[in-house]
Amino acid sequence: MSKARQLADLGNVYDDGALSNRNLVINGKFEVNQRNDGSSTAVSVGNSYLIDRFNLYTDATAFAVYSATHEIASDAPDGFNKSLKITCTSGGAVPATGEVVFRQKIEGYSSSVLNYGSANGESATVSFWIKASVTGDYGLQFIYYDGTNNNFYVSKYTVNSANTWEYKTVTIPPQTSNPFDNVTNGTGLVVYWDLGEGSDYSGTADAGWTTTYRNGLSGGVKLMENTGATWQITGVQLEVGDTATPFEHRSYGDELARCQRYYSTYEYPNTNARHYGVSDNFGYYQSEVTFPVTMRATPTATQTSAPTYDGCDNVRPQFGGNTGAVFLIDLDGNNKHFYAKDYAYAFDAEL
């Protein structure tokens, strides 16, 4: 009997809030959205984070034949407040080596609980709510790296009724022969939802683990080939075992902190606050910032709002690791009064 089955047999204990930390997916209710304001946004080529921890990847050949938007919608099944909705605004046939996938990358420290590469390797079960305008079979894929090769497993879920919320579960059997290499802060596991792939990447569902890249189904739904098609998802959970348990509702604060390990924002801090002082002989002023949580790795910084200032020329961050940053405010000259205010940065340590 699997661990998940044993836990499920405990009955209402989940409803009482016990047995937490089952869900390896972060932000599965799509409530934390540090990057966007929630308005409908056009999908771009490459790797685009649509919301915290979830991204859409589309290669250039696929992007040349379709366009799409995404938004965080208030339309959701009972028990949830939000969903992520993708709309194909202009569809086209995806080229043979093209792909459009929605995914979450899971850190190796978290995914190592599956114990892949061992005789005691565990099954994994993905559960989620889906609402799509096109019925049929859709591809779902697992990827993990064993130190030599990426390993792939393609499964499927079926949308039975158009534009109707449906609950789906997919169980992936363990990979017992190839041990995890990335028991680190790097990528350990990736879960893909296929939204349109070319023939070179189409495969057969539940045909076993392979080192040949496949992310969709031969004859399956290619959503991005259908102009006007919509696809919505919420309540995403990934857990150890062969049985889906009720969704683990973590608090917003808990979920935000988990997201901030990978991405956080900083504003200094409003129009009434400012750095103010007298320069030293080094020609800059130094201000320290501590991240809300320890980030996965030393992040990159992007200025999202330019400062207003007087007596200085620039505000630039430098890092001492994954716990905080130092802002250097370049000054016009030594021994001079200055101020800097109203600037904002994003810190990115995503996988």
C-alpha cells in the first residue's frame, strides 16, 4: 500500500488541516502574482512567467504561427478563487519541432522525496481542475535529470465537456533505474501541460520512461491550433504516491514566502520616503536591503521603476549572496547633500 493511500484512509484528517506539506507545487491556487497586475497580457516567445512559479515556454517556430493571451481569472471551481486562463487569439499548425508548454520547475531538494533511481522509488500523482473549450486528450509530461540524460514520461488527461470545470488526476509510475542527480537547489523535476506540439515531439501516453523527448500525444489536442480556444487551470497539486488527496490550502502568507525564494520585489518605498545623507569620499552612498526570505540562489536584479534623485546619478544593486542586496547610490560629488527615492527592483532566482 502506498504512503498516499495510507494517508487517504485517515479520512477527514485533511479537512481538519493536518498533514501539511504534501503539495510539491508552489502557488497551485494562482493567488500570488508578483510580476503582473492581473490584466490580460500577450504571451511572448521563449520562457515567460505568467504568474509566480508557473511559466509558458514556446519556441520561435511555434510562436510564428500562433498568438495568445493569459490572465488571472476570478472564474474557478468551488473552493478556489482564481484560475489561470490562456486564450489562443490566432491559431496555426505547430511545426514538427515546435512546442507550447505550460509548466512548473520543482527544485531538486523538494523533488528528491520521490526517491527516483531506487528500488523504493515512489509514484507521483498530479491533480488539478481544468476548464477548456476543446474536448479530447491532452498531454502531460514529467522530466527529471539523472546526471547523464533527461528522462521523460508522457501521460494524458481528458477534457470530456467543453467549458466545464473538471477534476483530473494523473499518476506517474516511479523511475527506479536512474537516480536523481540534482538533489540540489537546481531543477529536479518539471511538470508539463502540453498546449500544442509538433509531430517530432508527439508520443504515446503511458508508454514508460524514456530518454527520447516527447511532450504531447499523437492525435491529441493541440490547443494553439484553434483560434479562440481557451484553457484554464487551478488547484494544482503534486504529491508522493498513487492517490490524489484533497488540495492542500496553504495560507497566502505561506505561499508568498515560498514564491519569494524564487522571485521577490523591492520598492524604496513611496513618494514620502527617500535616502538622504551626505556623501563620503568614495563618491557613493550605500544602503542595505534584506530579502524577505533566503532566495534559492544569488538573484539577478531588474529595475522596474527608475528613481528620482538629486545630488546623485544612479541607483544600482550589488549582491553578497542570496540573503540580501546592497544599493549603491552614485553621487555627483563628494561631501554633498543628496536624496534618492521612488525606485523599485525585481530580484529573480527562478529555476
